Amino acid sequence: MALGELQKLARETLEKLPSDSARGTRAAVIALSGELGAGKTTFVQALAKELGVSDTVQSPTYVLMKSYDIAYKHFTKLVHIDAYRLNTAEEFNTLRPETFLADPANLVCIEWPERVEGVLPKPDVVLKFSSENMDTENRHIAFV
């Protein structure tokens, strides 16, 4: 997939999210897996744009989490987490996940979800990114 097509993928991803009644009282979670530089943050930028975020969306690698106000269906906040720097799943608890994962108005995108396995609820959508054998403008991206 060409990186220029990420806006379309963002729309498709939003369509795959379960309804708020199907999720109950928890946030929607999109898990983004793949090696460094595979396009995970670039995808979140496209998703944020699709959701009407006008702020510059950058990787939260060093701050771990950033959030943006949105108005999309019943969602009011996009929460972007980069778990790359977390060494244990327990470190995820320092972000106080109970505060954002328990809110059905939140849409949570987490990069490197494998780093917090066991403390992250089952994602609603999982995307796998790969840049292996690809040029700088293309990526393998698949729904898992």
C-alpha cells in the first residue's frame, strides 16, 4: 500500500470498529504492530486527520501518550500511545489505563501493543505494518 493511501485505510479502520453498544463500557482499541519505521505513526496521523484533528500529530515515543479532542460518532477523544519504550507491561500502569480504557467515548490507538500484553484489553482492530522489501513510499499493511 502506498503511504498516500493511508487516508482510505483510516476510513476502513473506523468502519471496522464495533458499535458502542457492542463494546459496552470500554474504549475502542486499535492495535498497531510492526517494526520501527513501518508507518504506524503515519497511520495515526491519517486517522487523526480523518477524525478532524487539526493539531500536529507526532509520535508520543518519549511522553508515551498524547490525546486529542475529536467529534466522530460517539467518540470525543483520540488517545495515541507508543509503548516502544516500556520494558514491562506493568510500566503501562503508570499511564493510569483505567482512566482512558474505561471510557467508551475514547478511541485508543496503541503502537507496540505486544509490549503491554496482559494489561491491554483485546483490541477491536489490529493492523500489522511491515516495510520489509518495500521502498520508502510503500508498506505492507494488513488487518489481522
